[in-house]
Amino acid sequence: MKRLSMTAAILAVGSLFALSGANADDAALIKSAESAAPAAVGAGATIYAMEADGKMRTLREGKNGFWCMPDNTTTPGPDPMCGDANAMEWAMAWISKKDPPKDKVGFIYMLAGGTDGSNTDPYATKPEEGNNWIETGPHVMIVNAGDLMQGYPTEAKPDTTQPYVMWPGTPYAHLMIPVHK
């Protein structure tokens, strides 16, 4: 049952990262997905790719409890990502506009960078007046951390070179931690 719900969650998150080139070389997709995390994490992660028709394809089964997805070539910046099972549950709640699971802190790597987005509106899809669009670089995220984020900046236009809370005041608030390589 747990595997089935994890698969459903991955399918939902995958829809955000659909690939535009369904015929892309699997080895290149795996390399892209692995670039989101440290080598030891990426090498042991399950790799998923979203096909152009919306179906999820497993490129490689993993063994370390992490999942990774390659860059979505339709977004403005690089955005491969890797996360743990708790992060997937959080993402599924965000996508479904439901409350995240209680007491399940998750971790996401985006070491190749991240697509730019609104810092205040979890559902904004483009820059518009008042949605506080920001640019992000390589980072990690701690999601569903609740009160553990107290003391971190929550400004609408944060200094993205330092840790800050993204989507403050929403159930999807999470800690963004820049990583400088």
C-alpha cells in the first residue's frame, strides 16, 4: 500500500516536470536527474521521467529511499530534483492543495539550480505584479518543518543568497538553503 501511494505521489509531482522531448536519451535523463543531489544520493536513487503524454516512466530502480527527476526543459532554468519519501508526501499535498502530512519533515536537493518562482504564491506560474517573483540558484529545501523555521527571514523579497522561508504564511512554507559550489 505504501509503495502504491508513493507511486501516485511521484506521478503527481512528475506532472510538474514533464519532459518536452519524449525521445530523449535515457542515459542523459539519468545524468540530469542525478545532478540534483550529491553523487552518493543520486547514484542510489530511483529515477523517474515524465513522458510527453503525462505517463511516468521509471528509468532506474533505486536502493536508498530517494527519488530523482531530470530537468524539465520547458521551464526557464535548470530544475532537476531529488527528495526523500516525506518530501514527496509534502509535494503531493501542495499539488493537491491539501494540508501537508503532520510531523513529516522532508528534504529536497536542487543542486543544479531551480526554476524561478513566486516567493509568496505557491501556485503562481509566471511573474505578475505582487507575486514576488524571485530567482533561485543551487539549493536544498527542508519542507514541512513548521515551527523549526522560526527566526529565518520571511520577507516577500528575500536575499536568496542566504537561507529564507519560501511561501511564508501558507501550509507549504519551506526553508530554502542556498548551496554555493
